[in-house]
Amino acid sequence: MSVPRPSLAAALEGGALVLDGGLSNQLEAQGCDLSDELWSARLLADDPGQIEAAHTAYARAGARVLITSSYQATYEGFARRGIGREEAAALLRRSVELARTAAGGAAEGVAGGAAEASGAGGRAAAPVWVAASVGPYGAMLADGSEYRGRYGLSVDELERFHRPRIEALAGAGPDVLALETVPDADEAAAMLRAVEGCGVPVWLSYSIAGEATRAGQALRDAFALAAGNDQVIAVGVNCCEPGDADRAVEIAADTTGKPVVVYPNSGEEWDAEARSWRGRATFDPARVKAWQDAGARLIGGCCRVGPGRIAELAAVVTNH
């Protein structure tokens, strides 16, 4: 039995929701080769079933929000592979459709399994929302510059880059646009301009180091860009050290008064030249209580955080 899904903003008023984890690490666990510059976006054209399977793994682990595979999907990146604009737009829309299909299938499966186990005639499927990923300009460059920002482009130029794919993603009907892993407050300003009038709410999530953006701006100033923007339903951080997220959640809530989104990496460090991870994992679901107390309402993991960790996190969020 299905019931109308409330808006994500309305759902956040009722408490915290669990996000998924890193899509790329789950795809690699499924045997996918992501060495291409398009990263996971390559599979939108070559093997979309793998993307749907990865989404499903996270939904079954307890994720209530699935983030699409469009982080590194851009018209420019697809063009380098000989994919024209019309086909690229279709692939961007496909990223939303795949997540939506996985969300529906996993939710119905959980409800059906519970009903069968209890002998009940049926139970409403748990709602699962879809966030269309809009990665930073640096992701398209595939050289690690999304962890630096400061591309030498103006806010106007960045807005022109982001607007076409935002329009394509918004047209596919996601529940929210995830403006994520943003390294630079100037790019955040451009992205917020680019989403104006698209008809879809957004969250804004910075990649940070300490209490500053990757480009070096104070987090309080960076978050303030979204404080009075009603289209922004959550602000926060992702793709960062778990320890850095602790203070960032507090600053985001205090600066904006909005629900906070937080989904850090495992704690390992990405070596862009070697294209590999190094160091040890420090992601600990035990941090969740402090994040929730500070205002976090969308909580998950980013790179190297898999379905197992999301299941652990879901148990903590549910019980808090």
C-alpha cells in the first residue's frame, strides 16, 4: 500500500533522515571500473543497471534519501566522449529515473517483507526521496580541483556552466537538488543563482577543511549565503573529515537556522595524482547523536562509506 510522499522539507520537520553513502565505492564493490574521467557517470550510458543496483543496496541498508549518479555528469564531460547535448540531457534525466526506480522498489520490498513476516495484509511503504547531485565545476575537470576551488572563473561564468544541467536534472522531477562538495563560496553563489526558478528545492553542502571552505573562506560566511534563501531547505558539509563535520554542523545551524545536512567521508584521504585512498577510516556512527543535537537532519556518508556503515548509522538515527 502506498501513501503520498510528503515533501522532503516537511519530512525534516519530523526528525532526521538517513542519506546513502558513497556511490562510487559501492559500484567498485560490484566490480565496476571507474577509472574513466566520467567516473560513475560513465555507467549512465554503459551499464545503468549497476547504478540502480548500488542505489538499491543503500535503500535496503536504511537510506531514506538516495543521491543520484550525476555528480560528475556534465555536458562538457560527455562531449569529450563524443556524446551530444541531446543524449547528455537524456543521461542526466536517467540518473534521476534510476534512483527513483531503486527507491520505489526497495521501499515496497521492505514493506512487503514486514507484512509477510507479521502476517499483516499490507503496510505503507516507507518513503524514499531522491536528491539529484550537482557537483562543482572542478568535478568535471577530473583533476582533484573540486578540493581546491578558485578555478579562475567568475561567478557569472560558473552560473552559465551550472544552469543547463540543473535545468535538465530539475526537469526529471527529483525531490531536491543536492548542490554538493562545493569548495568555494563564490561557486556556491553561482549555483544558488543557477537554481533560481527551476522549481525544485535544494540543499547546499560544502567540502571543507577545519572551519573553512576548501578555498579558504570562513564557514560562517559561506553558510550565510543561504540563510535567507527559502529555496534552500538544508545547509551543511560533505566529502570532508568526520572530525571537521562536528564543528561545521554547529556553525551551519547557528548561521542559518535551517536543518543541517552532513555526510563526511570515511576519514581516509584521496590522493588525486595516484587516484587512490590512503590513511585509516575514522567514520563513526557514534558521532550521530552530537550531530542531531546540533541540528543535523540529513545524515549519511560520502566517499568510502558503504551500505554496512549506513545500516549502522540508520540504527543510531532511528534510536536517537
